[in-house]
Amino acid sequence: MNRQEIFEQTKEQIIHLIQKDLLFDAETIHSVYSGLYQYEQFLHALCDIPVEENLKESDTKTKMELPTTPIQSTQKLQDQQVSNHETVQIENDTEPLYTFTRNLRGGCIIVNGKKVYVPETTIRLLNIEHGDKLILSSKRDNKYFYEIAEKTDDPNTPERATVEYALVEKQDGMLIANRSMVEGGLNIKIDDMLHTFRLPKEDCLKFNLKEGDLIDIAYNPNDPTFHRVIWKYEIEKMEQVDRPQKAGEYKDKTKKTESENQKQELDGKVVLVIGLEPRKAIFQKAIEDRGGQFLFLEGTEQKDRFTSAIRQADVVVILTAFIKHRASIFAVKVCKEQDTPFSIIDTLGVSRILNGAIHPSVNVRKHYHNS
């Protein structure tokens, strides 16, 4: 591969980087320009190589390396940039501490006078908060990882507030959020006033949002129009269940497929799920695909509805994060009174809910009969 071919390939990568990842967004602008800086350095190095058009591919591998071939994500370029900035610092005997600053989405630290982006995924994984002191460490593949060295006494940021588990809905052709599924579905209020977030188009594209999704939103409480979608909760896609075979189709009853084995896990059981109405259809399909009968309560019903539904159920799954606290307490009380096994789940993951139905964490009947 000669220099001109390398140049053309690099040019295509630069175009791809801009078209794919550049949005009208401070964070993506920063990350894309970080990637462009790397390409600039690479192209300068390419120009300085004193080899003409007979440059061999083996020479290019030893004398230079394309920034990323092909580009997979802007984040990979960001990680590489962090590595470049931090190499000298990490080699010191005394590990420097970097103060973390929370942005609406993601955050940053200042290293050698430059902002280094910390992605939202890392923040959530490590529970990093505004003002924490971080250490950067190199583990493998020249990639740096964050560690919390000191927790802050005051993690709050006066210019940032959040709404968790907001429900994406459509209004006048736009995607909006005006309800949170926390505690049974509360209308979003800011300063005791009802508020509707119009979701930015770039965020809708970034997260591939659609009606029924659950998201977290960060906003400036002094100006709620300045807001960003910071997280989309992913629900596992359940396995496709084999279609019923028509009469006359051959079926070897001695060979059970994996889906048929799964189907028997809840065969004949009535499963009551309490909470998170927007995901009702997803939960229903998952349970019925395993042979169960599905019942549902939002968690806002009258006490007699609770009692009646629990009496019909063989097992109850209580989604505590998405119903009011008093409703969860009452549900547990009735389950114990009716000797109905139940599970308390604090997530919306389908696999966790299925596991809670198949293997209830509190088997009241078993405990009762053994005592």
C-alpha cells in the first residue's frame, strides 16, 4: 500500500467519523475533534516519511499505524486520547488525583490542562459522583481505567438534577416525557409545577428512542429547557418461541427443543406481576412463553383488588422500584397471609423477573409446610 492509498483510506475514515458521530452536542463535538486531532498527527507523520510510492505494506506496519482501521466508535478514539494524555502521569511514583466534574451527560477530569471525557457508562458502573477524586491506572492494551481514590462530601451539583425511569411517549409527532415510572407512575414536576420534556432529536437518534422506552433525563433546574437524555434502560430480548405446528406436520415428541423445556418452567402456574405498566406486554409474553398464566396490577389499585389477585396467583413478583412503598408493604403482607410465594425485584430486567417467578425468593408455602 503506497502513501496515496493510505491517504485515501484515512480520508474516508475522517469522513465516516464526521458523518456518523458528529451531532450538535458539546460532548460529541469534543470527541470528534479529539479524533480529528489524531488523524492530523498521523497525516503529518505520513508526509514526513522519506519513502516514495514504492512504500511497502510491511514498512507501514513498522513505521506507523492507522489511527483506527476501521473506525468503530468515537469512544475508542477518546480512550486512545486519554492514554496519550496520561502516560507520563501514570509512570510517576506518586499517583496524581483528578477531580471529577459531572456534566449533564458524562463528565470530565482535567489532565495537563486538557479535558478528558468520562463516559456515562463508566460513571454508573463505578458510581462516580461530582467532586470525587479519581486515579487513572493502566491495566492492559494501553487502555486506562478509573478508580475512586476519595469520595466527595458534597456530590450534588447546583446546575444538575435528574429524572429516573421517565417514560417516552409521543405527542404532536414528537417524543416527550412527562411521567416517571418510579413509585407507580408520577407526573414529572419541577418546582411543584407539572413539566414535559421534549426530547432532543439528536438524543432520540443516539439512543434510538421509541414510545414505551424508559430513560433517565438530566436537566438544569434553573433552566429545564437545557436537558439531555443520559440513559436508556435496555430490556433483554427473549428467545423466539417455535411456532405451533399445523396438523399433519411431523413432530418428534421425544426431542424437546430448548424453548419447549423453558416453557414448562411455569407450566400451569398463575404469575402475578405488580408494577411497571408500560412493560406489561413484555412481561406477559415472557411468562406466557414459559407456559404461565399472566396477571398484572399497576400497584395503585384498591386493597381488595390486591387481595383478590394474590389469592388467584401461584407466585407474585413485586417490582418495588415502580410501585408506592405502602403498596409493596401491603402486597408482602397479603402474600404471607395467603401463603403465596413471592419475589421482590428492584430492576426491570426480564430475566430477573422470570427468575423471580420460577424461583421465588420467599417461598411461604414451603416454609409453612415445613414448620
